[in-house]
Amino acid sequence: MATINAARAMGFGDRLGSIEPGKWADLVVVRGNPLADIRRVRLPRVVIKAGRVYDPETLMKSVEGKIGPASAADSAMWAPIPPRRRNP
């Protein structure tokens, strides 16, 4: 609701604010709930930009050497986060 209401308030409700055909949308689908653990945003399942679907692993490989750790000391910050398991 926050997204669609904000788009409507700015006069962009016909183009933004919801996911439906004909609207502009960039979307990152993550593993887990980023509201419960913000680190989940570092675990994308799929990326959608301008209606085109991208594989996150392919995107990361395409920028190897351009982004990421600048030294061995930075490596830990860029390490993948293992999926969190919940107790039943």
C-alpha cells in the first residue's frame, strides 16, 4: 500500500506503484524476509529491470573485478549469507 499510495500521491499511479502489465517496474525478489533480517537483501533470487528478468549469479559474474572486495580484508563483508532456517 505504501508504494501504490506514494505513486498516486505523486501523480504517477498510472505508471508506478503496483506490478501489472504496462507499468514501469524494477523488482528484486530475495530469499527470506528483509523486514525480519535486512541482510536478506544480499540473497536475491531474481532481478527484474524494465520488464527483463535477470539471474543474480549471472549479473554478479558480469561485474567481477568491477565491484566487490578491494582486498582480503574486505572479503568477509562480501561473503554470501547462508539461508536462515527456522525451527518448526
